[in-house]
Amino acid sequence: MDFNSIDDIKEFGFTGFHTVGSLWDDSTLIPKIRGVYLVLNPVRSAKYLLPGVGGFFKGKDPNISMEELNANYVDNVLVIYIGKAGGTSNNATLHSRIRQYLRFGQGKNVGHWGGRLIWQIKHHQELVFCWKPTPRSEPRDIEKELLDAFSEQFKRLPFANLI
């Protein structure tokens, strides 16, 4: 899959394609099934907020410096985060996990530390979520395959996937 092609992403089985702003207004659009999801940056560039809008989970500051943000950013790339929801050892659904992620972006004290860097992007409300239900596959395995394929294509992880 080419991570810079909406057509390839759709062909791989991703659906949804809703902005953060629209999902803040109506999270019922997100399916209640396990799966994997992507966060897309349609403008393929970023200006940052310091501090960002992410919540302080357990009092921990989610923000990183401008230098670190610039070092993590992959220029001219559509996909900026790859995540998973649920699995054999976790009952989360795409709906519950993405909703948790969105609440974190509204400054709430919730546990979605992974991917927090998107909340330091100035145009975070215009970022797009898409998802792929994986009812018969382990989401962690699919997430790992996607991260490996992204790393092969760009020689690094997506912007908000931290080691």
C-alpha cells in the first residue's frame, strides 16, 4: 500500500475518512468493532502549537519541543499516525479507542498517550481519521504490518508513532 495515496488506502479496506472536527461533533460515525486506524494530514505539512491541545494524562505533559516535532515530522506524507483498537486481550473497539483519542485532543485527562503529537499540529481539527475493521484478525498484527510497510516506504515511523 502506498501511504501517500487515498486510493491505495481505500483499496486496502479503509473507510470513514472523517475530520477530527466532524468526529468531535458526531462520534457515532465510528464503528463499534475492533480494527486499525490511520490519521491523515491532507495538507502534508504542519505548523505547531506549543503547548498543544492534548490532555495531561496522570499529570504528564504530552507536549514536546519544536525541535523534536520537526525531527519527527516526515515531509510531504499523508499518513501521520497508525493505531489499533481491540484484540484478543483487549475489548476496545474502533469507536471506543478513537473516541478516547479525540477526547485527549480536547484536553481531557484520558489514556491515549500514543499519537499525542497530532494535538500539537495547528490544523488538528482538519486531520482525517479512517479505519479498517478487523473482526477476524488481530489488530496488533495488522498495525505492526502497516508500521513495517510505512517504515519500508519512508525509512522511519509515521510522525506521531513514537518508539
